[in-house]
Amino acid sequence: MKKILLIFIISFNFYAELVLEITESATKPIKIAILEKNNNSLVGQEIIEIISNDLKRTGEFEVLAFDELLSVPLNEKEVIQRDWLLLDVDSIVFIEVQNENTDLDISYSIFDVSYNDTEDKRRVLGLPDSLRQSSHYVSDGIYKFFYGIDGISSTRLMYVTRTSNIHRLIISDSDGFNEQVLLKSNSSIISPAWSNDAEQIAYVSFENNRAQVFTQDLASGKRELILSSKASVSSPAWSPNDKELAFASTKDGNSEIYVINLKDKKIIRLTENIAIDTEPAWSPDGKKIIFTSDRSGSPQIYEIDVRTKLKRRLTTEGSYNARASFLNKNEIVLVHRSAMDFNIASLNLNTRELSVLTSTKNDESPCIAPNGNVIIYSTKDGNLSYLAGINLSSKVSFKLPALYGELKEPAWSPFIR
């Protein structure tokens, strides 16, 4: 597979800067050009730059720069097919910008060079002051047209940074812009998780010298203390209907899995074992929870029925399997020790086939994009923690190291519409 290195600098004020490095691209990326139809406006060029960067970051597109073009058509009728075939271009994307009051709508069409014809036309209805988000929606539409999978440029990332013992919980757009610091603390912040409607988050904070589970409304910023304990509390996980949180705690003396109702705060204990049970994650239908337990003598993944509390072991290969979550109803993603390295792996629940997905070392905290096709995880190079990722269908891999400090505990938002 062809290896290239692309670098995009993403500003995070003075305390953090992400550098996205595509370390392995698609074997044959789709080659396109993006042009504004019948115009050359400043806002059009800004939109084109955002879309171009979105598509380049996937590692699955090659976007031609303006100075690489042999001719510049204003619309589909002006396309000189010969010029584009010489450049081996697959398609030309034409965009049109319509400003109505304070709203900005973007129409786009995809012109197939080989057939010399328009294949698809779409329109993204914008909201006030939403140029970047509207542009991300266009990127996602282009990605889905070519690959048949929902794009993720319009989604958001959440993660924890640590610089000089200052911990920050940060949310940003998938390209690193529009970052928000939700919490700044001298104490650790762990286990951030998105609600399924993308309107709230949950996390564990040690800001008051004890483990506390908070939820936070993203629109208002309002925080609610869900659980406070001198004992260990970790891994809050939203149920599919967002009415409950599963979590792990030693509040009864041993690490067990619990579920708390967010309305009445009633707590139900699911596991009861002398072993350590931790890291719960819900099944897509909300009927089961998978978790990590060392009840067999080494960390392995188990499943429990929330209603009947019947349990079964899911992993059998290897002496270490942990931090699992559902990729889909038939497959989970987890941390697996292969030889001496800790890697991200997937397990088919029907065939029990385990596949190692990453080639980095000391991998942890995998999180799955809402399209089920990209995984971001935390990994280490010596003492430095950074984020890395892999595209499951194209095998594109990338890094997200910080120029200063460390990045860890990634969490990917659901689709935001």
C-alpha cells in the first residue's frame, strides 16, 4: 500500500496544537477538483478550502489545487473533457452559494469526467453563522456519493489534554476548529462519553478529591452531579435511550458494574463477583452490557443481560482483552494484547474471529465514529500519549499528536443534524 505523509496544522490557542498526519493513504485515492460555479467569491473559496481539507484528511481523496488545472470551467458546459482526462481526474465538484437573509445555502453537483455528465446534485440548507458546519455537510455528502458510507466531517470530537499537570476536557469539530474547553482542572478527568442525541456528555472528575460522575448539557453548559464517592468510579456509559448510565465502582468494596437511572437516581447492581468488573458498554438495543473482568484469571470481555443478569464470556483468544464497545450488533472493538504489544482489535460475535487492526504499540481507549468505519484511539510513544486512528474499509491510518502536552480519552460524537 502506498504510504504518504500529509500534515494539517490545527490551532488550539496557546496550550495545544493538533497535527494530523496521514501515515498510510488509500491505494488509489479518488482524484477530484472543486470549483465555484459561475463565480469566484471569497466565501466560495473559503467553502472550497474547508471541503478540500475535509476530503484530504480522509486519505481517500486527492484534491487538485487551482494552479494544477489545465483549464478552469465556470460550469459543466465549459468542461473541456480532454484537459481533465490528461490529469486523470475522476470528477469535478461544482458548488454554488446562495445567501438568503442570514442563512447560507450550498448547492453542489458532481460532474463525472469519463461520462462528461453530471451524476449527482444536492443542496445543503444552512443556518445563521454556520459556514463551516454547512461546508462539512457538503463534504459528507461527497464522501457518501463515492464510498456509500456516511461521512464524518460534520461530527465532533471530545478528548482530554494534559499540559503541565493542567487537565482540560475539550470538544472540537472533527477538523479541530470551534474548540470549547468544558472543564479545566488540576485533577484528573477521565471517561468522557457522549449521549446518543449529542446534546449531553458524561465524565468522571476528581476536582473535589473524590471520584464524581457529572453530566453536562452542551447548549447551556449546566452540570449535574450524578454520583459522588470516595471509592473508585469510572467509565460512565449512556444507555441507547439516554435514560440511564452504566458505570463501574468499588462503592461496595469490589469493582462491579452498576446502572443508575438519571431521573430518580436509583442504582441497580448488575455484577457480584470477587473479581474486578469494569468498563461497561451498552449493546445497540440496550438489552445487554459488555464489560471487562478478570474473573477467569486475566482481563477478558464478558456480556451480561440487563434484565436476567445472565452472563457469558465473549473473548477466548489471548491473555488480555479489555475496553470493548460495539462496532455494530455483531461485532465489537477492544484492546487486545498481541505478543508484547497492546493493539486495537475487532471480534466478530458470530464467528468469534478476532482481527488485530493497528500496528502501533500501547494502544488504549478505542472510540468508534458514528458511521462505524473509523476508529480513534489513544496510544503512546515513550511517555507521550497521542491519538491515532484507522479507517476500517480503506485501511487509511493517521496520527493526531499534540505539539504540547498529551492527548487521551477520545470520544466521538453521534451524527449531528
